[in-house]
Amino acid sequence: MSAPGRAGRPEGDRATRRVILDDLRVQAPIGMLDHERRAAQPLTIRAEFETDASRPVDDADIGTVLDYRLLRAALLEEATRAHTDLLETLADRSLDRILRDFPGVLGVKIRICKPQAFDDCTVCVEQSRRR
């Protein structure tokens, strides 16, 4: 059954838009090993934000879309505001922050990587959450 105003689209099948921040680089106080506690480490972050695309976009009004400048700032602040032992904790904290501070985000997926964790590979944690 189609919802009113959305002919041909099943009820609950909402039009969505995805905003992606890719390869966001930050020096963050993270890690539980002694050498990790002494100095910030590089992290890379990929974040995908799902929004409602059924609302009209006004090209002259950034308030009609998800402002990715604010998303970027929130991710950077979470990564740098306090020492964090685990990538998983930072991912959880970041997901909480995005869903709390950005009501227009329907779902978010965050991938946080430590490129210097090992000499032969990058370690990443990826988590997602929906409203």
C-alpha cells in the first residue's frame, strides 16, 4: 500500500539521502598502551549519515539540508576532547553525539581507523545505529 503523496512507494519506504565524510584525519589521544598514552595518534574517520530526502531542498538555505560542517566539527571534537582507550568507545560516543545533536540524521555509520596500530595493516572499527 502506498502512503499518501508517495504514489508507487510502499509505506515506510522513505526517500533518503546519504551524506558521507570520508578520510577525515585527526590526531587523537587514543590507546591503552603506554606509548599510546604519551602522544596523540593519527586516526581516519569515515562517517555516513542517512537523512530524509523527501523534504524539498532550498539551494539558498543550508537549513534545508544536513550541514556537514557541523557534522565534521562534532566528530573532531569527540575524537579529541579526552583520552579514550578503545576505538569501540570512541565509535559509541560519536554515534551517541550525532544522534543526540542532529535530529535530521535517521541513521549513521562510523568507521574509525588507526593506521599506525601495526606496521603491516590498519585497524578499523565500524559501527552503525539508527533512530
